[in-house]
Amino acid sequence: EKQTTKMLRPWLGRLNEAQVILASASARRQEFLRQLGVEFTIVASRFEENLSKELSPLEYVTQTSRCKAIEVWERLLLVVESEAATTTAVEGQPRLDTHRKSLIISADTIVVVDDQIVEKPRDTEHAIQMLTSLSNRTHYVYTAVTLLLPHLSEPSKPHLVCFQEKTLVTFGQLSPESIAAYVATGHPMDKAGGYGIQDAEGGSLVQSIAGCFYNVAGLPIHSLSKHIIHLLQHNQL
């Protein structure tokens, strides 16, 4: 039987009763969640994203996403435990609300070309090298998302759901002048692969895609909505 595509909006009443935490400083991911109507708090992960590049791209992006969520959860749990030990609230620190269900959302996005993982450029020269290597070619964009749910009765034993999305992206033929001009804007520096498809200038480099557009922008919102709805339907959230 063919599954019906469900929007998140009819479920927002229940979802927004929970404490939703986005473990990301990404302005794009924050904006996508806001557009979906999700009420959330931002607690950016401090995970260093230093896993071995010898992992397969899928393993690398999945483990990085998972580690981001766990780092935030462990940090918030320490605040709860500290408050319990001292019976004093820790001022200015985000904390897990142990009186309602919580959901921590983390994500990681990578570009893969020639089976090599491409993340954010180190500097302008690296950004030029990245974009030159992508010119007139097709590459893959992987985003892994982790949904971490602390148990109310045992917050130290969370439930994790991890899923991945893959999109094929084909660049047009880019001239050296075009690449240098785009890098000079500074836009490539905080983006995997050195470009942002959601910006008109970065998007103009892209000839075509096969798969989810939002996945390339950093958060596959169709898959995310589907997995959150599944958790709500099964009273896990």
C-alpha cells in the first residue's frame, strides 16, 4: 500500500508541547525549522567534527551527526545533574526540561566527489580548489540527521533515530573568473563544498539536481517531517 505523504503542520500542537532543541548554529537549518512552524531552542553543538576520513562518506556523516546530538545532550544532562546535586539552578545555562518530553535535532552535511569527503573550505584558496574540482561534474551531497530523545524516567539513556538523505548535484562549466568572484563574496566559507544552493548566486552554479533540494541546503525537511510524525504517532515524542 502506498504511503500517504503527511505534512508536519497538523502535528505541531503536540510537537510544540515538547522541548525541541536544535543542535546547530546553522542559520539555514534554523530558518527551515521556523518555516515548518516548529518552536525550538538553539544549543549549538561543540563537537569538533574530527572523525577519520577513512570512514565511508555515509558512516562519516552519520557518526558526525550522532556525535553532535550526543555532545549537546551530555552537556545539558550535566546541568540537570549539577542542579540536582546542589539544589541550585545554574544561571544562564540551557537545560533539559525533565518534566516534559524533549527532542534534540542535529544534522551534518558533506559533499562527496571522487569518493572523497569535501566539507567547508579552510580558506579562500581552498574554496577555489573545491569549486574548480566540482566544475562541469556531478557530485553527491549527503545529510545525516539524528533525533535524540531523552527518556523522562531515565534521561541518561536516550533513544536515537538516525537517517540519511542523498542528492546528486551537477555543476555547469565554471570559469576561473566566476569562481574567484563567487569566493570573493565570502559566501562559500561556511558551506560544505564551498557553495550554497539556496542563495541565488551559489544556486546559479548548479545545472541540475536529482533528489531533495533542501538536503543540499542542509536539512532534508521531507524526511525530517516523516520521522518526527512517526515518533509522534507511536507516542515516543
